[in-house]
Amino acid sequence: MHFPTFEKDQRRILHLLRKSGPLSRSALATALEISGTALTRLSRDLLALGVVEEMADSESQGRGRPAVPLRLAAKGGYAVGATAHKGLLDLSLVDFTGATIATHHEAIDPIAPKAFARKVRGLTHEMVDRHGLLGQRMLGIGIAVPGPSLSLAGDRWSVVDVLPGWRDAPLREIFSAELGWPLWIENDANAAAIAEYYLGGLMRDFSTIVVLLLGFGIGAGVIVDGRLVRGQFGVAGEIGCLFPGDQPRPSPLDLLAILRASGCDISSVAQIDLAAPDQAPTIENWLDRAAQQLEIVANTAFAWLDPGAIMLAGTLPPPILHGLADRLDRADLVTMLGQRRPPVRVSMLTGSPITLGAALLPIHALSAEI
């Protein structure tokens, strides 16, 4: 099925349903400040496209004949997200509501872009077939890359050097030739921000958020008024430049190196354990130092962006992310609003926010408010 396009008010309807959940036509018309007649026409077209649906009578509340709420239709379209990091390939298949249908995690050797695209194509076809989605509307594929864009067109990226042949390669051309679906490529921190915004409950309460991704290194994704911020040259959120790689950094690889230097026999971030007696003292010291470093980032975010929340996400175990969040919440951070200060939260998503966010890129492009 073809990739749908929507007029401005149709996109506003999709955005509001994604944000607020099911709403009646009258509630939609009131919230969007459009006439009931116009809302009826717009909703009729969206129903015909299959991207919204009416709730069944048994799901509606009230006596008599209540107004039938509209909601997003899961079958309105499907999208795939993929990412590769050192030693790992990750895929997610989602429906139009953003719900995860299937995931695939695979340990792999470092992989070149063309081989990555071929593998993603094969795995995607397997997932689509296995879940009976052949012939359904496939909205596209989002790919998250660990590194900033080198061009405004987003076709070349400064990908970390553990992925051979990715840096400054024509990734859009390579991926498009292999995959054959509409394609989005995005920085991994921006992808994580999209996932946290839509799936992490932030969209309901906040229009502006900052997501700090502690992944291969450290980066940030910023959403302002529901829009992903890329900046003039596409490198907004590249906060790693505040912490040179030859000095101590608030990153997972930095913590792993410190633990190894202290005598801990571990080889990956997944083995970091705050409950392990031989690791705990080193981790606690690192948390104190890393939280002080991240105060710079939090204070800058508060002063420039006025976010509703700052979210911590990434590959570190949840107890360590919570340790950072607790320290930042106790810190004497800047504020212009007395005791009102945006909360620092820890991601609660099941699965990689990077891969989930990559899968949501086609959906965000369709229904983000404009």
C-alpha cells in the first residue's frame, strides 16, 4: 500500500489522538478550534484511509447513545526500526499506535553498511511474513546511527569508528538501494528522544524535553514544542564535545574502563553491577563525579530550553541511571521558578529506546503536529 499524505488539520487530529488517546468528534473539534462540519469531513477521510477507527460500542461509556470516540488504528500502518552498535544488531517492528509487534536482537561482528542493509531487509521480510503483514501498509524504515550528521541532507554521518565503512559513506544511497521502502536516518540520541516522547509518557505532559543518552558515548536528543531539534548544521545535542574523550567522561565506556583499572574482571557494560561488592565503591565514586559533570548539561538545558523533564536513557543498568537521577535531583541546579524544577527521570521503556525511536521515525513524520 502507498505511503499516505495528510493535510495540516488531519495531522493535527492524528497528533492529538496520539497525545490524548480516544476523543469524540466534538471534543476534537473543540480542542482543535475547527467546526464540527469540518471535523466530520476530516475524520471521514481518516477513517477511509484506515489510520483512525471508531471505538466499539462496548468500549464506550455512558447511557443512551453516547458519542463514539475516535482513536488511532493499529492497522493504519507498520514501520521498522534498526540500529547497529559494536557487536549488536537490533530491530523493532511497530504498528501505527507505536505498539511493538516484534523485536530481533543479534550479536554480530562489525558490519559494513551494505551488509547491514541486506541483513535488515532479510530480517524485516521474515518479521512481516511471520506476523501476517504481507500486503499491509508499510510506512517505512528508520535507521539510527551512533554519530552526528555531516550534511544537512542527512546522507553522510560521522559514525563511530567501530562500524567499518560507515563514516562519511553515502548511507542514504546505500540503504535505499537495498531496502526499497521510504527511509529515515537519524542520530541515535534523537531516535531515543522520539521513543521517550511518544512511548515514555512524556508527550501527554510535556511539549519540550531533553533526553540524555548514555550509550556508546554520551549525547542528547531535544524536542521543543513537539518538534525534534537538529540545529543549523544537524548536530544539536552533541554534548559529548563538552567532555573530551581523553579525559574522564560521564559515559558508560568511561565507567567500564575505570572498573577494569580497579581490578574488576568485566568485559562489557552489561556486566556492570552496583550490587557487586568488588564494583560498588568504584561505581559510587563514578556516580558522584558523573553527576557533577551532568549538572553542566542540566543547567544549560534549563537555561536555554525550559524543558518539562530531563530523561536519562542508555545501556547502563537501571540502578546506575537511577543513581545519577537521584544525585541530579538533589543538586543545586539553576531555576527561575523558585522550587519548581523539571524532574530528572529514568527511562522505563522495555527494549532499546534507540531502536524503538528509529521505528517511530516514519510515524512521527506522518503525524507530528505542524
